[in-house]
Amino acid sequence: MKLFKFDNPLDFRFARAGRLGTWYPDPSPGICPECGASRQQRVPPLIIEWLPDSDTVGDFVWPGGDVVISHRVRKALEERFHGFEFKLVEMWQDPKLKRPQRITKRTKPRVWLPYEGIPLYELWVTTWVHADLNRSTIRLVMACSTCGYRAYEVEGVEMRKSRWNAVSKGLVEVYAPRQVGKGIYVHQEDLQGADIFRLFELPGWILCTEEIKVLVEDQKFNNVSFLEVGDLLSEQ
């Protein structure tokens, strides 16, 4: 079975949000003096701030490295799948910002508080596993002797990025398909029935099985895409 990474399609028709917290411990003990890694971890509740340019809230919202989903996505996932919980989302808005009494062509669209849109939840991943490092094309690039943080890179996965082109003065999309035999390999028994999970080696990624991708695409949930990153290893 193929494994996929949830990916932000950068569809600017939909409202964007920044991530504000919550972080533990608070106050922050600072960063590691050797590697610069944060000594805090993000814990519920997720606090977001809506950004200007759209007032259309998608089925998926992408604040930082987290994923926020609509109620209809939650309903579809909780009926069949495992490896996650749904947490409340809190919203913050600069007190100086006030909803305009009259909307004109010059008014920048945005989601205003108090929030009146579709119910939203954080997709909080509860399943963490290790990749099979003997099979996967994952390599260690940094190991901190002070805090123990370890950074990894992966080669050969499907990739889609935007890069600045100095000649055309604009963003150019760079795409690469997954390379045969490369990527992330995870043992099925390690997932213990989970369909959505994170890797200890790549904690910023949220991965899922092919069944999740099929459901999301069949239901036509918007503002999400998937990148093929690996395979699930069956023990049979």
C-alpha cells in the first residue's frame, strides 16, 4: 500500500491562517545553544490567526505545520479511520482590527471574529512510528550533542515546491515524481491499525495510507493535495 503526505496546495482562493500556539513549557526556556532547535512543543489547543485576502474557509486549513479540518471531513474520518483525535481550535484577532460596517471593492476579504463559519477542528495525530531506516532513503544530517535533536532528510519522494525565479521575477513551480524504490518505508504492524500518523524522523510531516487519500478525493474535500512518499510494508 502506498503512503502519502498531506500537502498544502497553496490555493489562494481559500482563507489562510497563521499559528500562534499553544506551546509548552511556557515561558519558553529558549533555543538550544548548539543547534538552535526549540525547547518547546506544541500542545492543544491550537490557536490561529486568520490572514487577509480570502474569506472562504476550506475543508482543510494549513496553520504552520498543523492541519485544521472542517466538520464534514471530521465526520468522514471518524467513521472509519484511526490514529488521531479532534481538538478544539481557538482564534485570535488583533484588537485593532474591526469588521467593517460596509464592504466595498477596496475592502480586503478575510475571516473576521467572532467566527461565523463552518465548525473547525485540529487533526491531532496520536500515532508516531519510526521508518524502516534500512529500507528507506532517509539519512541523518545532524545530531545535536547538547539537546539530542536529530534532523533527517529523505530522498526520492514526490515533491512540489515553488521557487523564486530571478529572471522572470516570479514564482516557478518545481515538480518531481517519486523515484522507484525510494522514499519512506513503514512496517504495517508498527501502525497498530492507524491510518494517519507522524514519523519520529520527520515530525513536521503528517502521513496517511492510500485509503485516506481515496476517501478525501472521492468526497471532493477542498484545499488539500497528496504527495506519494513511500510504501507500507506488510509482514505477511
